[in-house]
Amino acid sequence: MALFTFLGSATTVLAFVVFVGIVFWAYSSRRREAFDEAANAPFALPDDVYDGSAPSGHKMNGNRAERRS
């Protein structure tokens, strides 16, 4: 029974050490540039121009376009 208690405690301590290591890695100054670039990546995509009209053969219903037969 003492072996299971020791293994449980060791696993908890190991998981905490790994967690602290990940936090230090994420907030390290060496990673800041990569994370800033990743955070701004969605804004670097070209904007789609939407003029408010439905595609040919579609009727607008609120914010959704429905296909007409």
C-alpha cells in the first residue's frame, strides 16, 4: 500500500513540475516573438469583401442565403 501512495505522490509532483516548466516556457522572452506572430496571424489574411447581395439563385433570409428552386 505504501508503494501506491509513493507513486501517487511522485506522479503529482512530476505533473506539477511539468506544468511549471510549460508556464516558464510559454512566458519566456525567447518565445514572445513567435507567440506574437501566431496571435496576429488571423489578421494578416485578406478581408473578404461582402457587398450585401446574395449569390445568383439565392434569396436572403435574415443573415442566411437560401437556395431558390
